[in-house]
Amino acid sequence: MTKKCLNKSLNWVDRYTPQLADLRNSEIEFPTLRGSFKGRYRLDENNIQKFEITIPANIKVTFVVSDSRKKIINFNDQSLTKHQQEISLIPGDNTLVIK
């Protein structure tokens, strides 16, 4: 589910909560007025989830991890605290690995 709004600084703000069920992989690309938004998802045989997300400039995205207390999360090659449920993505390339 994604929610969009325009904040006071005229930047688009998105909130992304993936609901993938039994999906093993997925890719999406769609244009926006500020550039293309690209997303790629893979679930490997060890149940490790990998998200690769490219965000255009001037768009802010919050990625929501469900039940983050039971997971190890790496964001752009850095480990995050286990209880961090919301992750602010940056314009450009982002990689999230959830174990």
C-alpha cells in the first residue's frame, strides 16, 4: 500500500508498506513528473528478502517493515536496529535486505 501527499516544501512524500504474501520476485517501473520510480523484490531460498528501490529527486519515501522486532535489516550496507519499523529512503538507489 502506498500513500502520497504533497508536503509544504513541494516534495512528494510516499509511504510504502509491502504486502507480498507468497510472491518470490517482482519488478515495477513507473514514471513520475520528477523521474522514474523503480522497484525490484527477490525472496531467496533462505527466506531473505531483498528490495532494490530507485527514487527520483525531490521524492521522499518511508519504507515500513512489518514486525521488524523479529528481523535483521540492512539498509544500503548498514545494519539497522531491530525495532526500526520505518526507514526513510533517499533519492537514488536504495537496497534493503531483510533476514
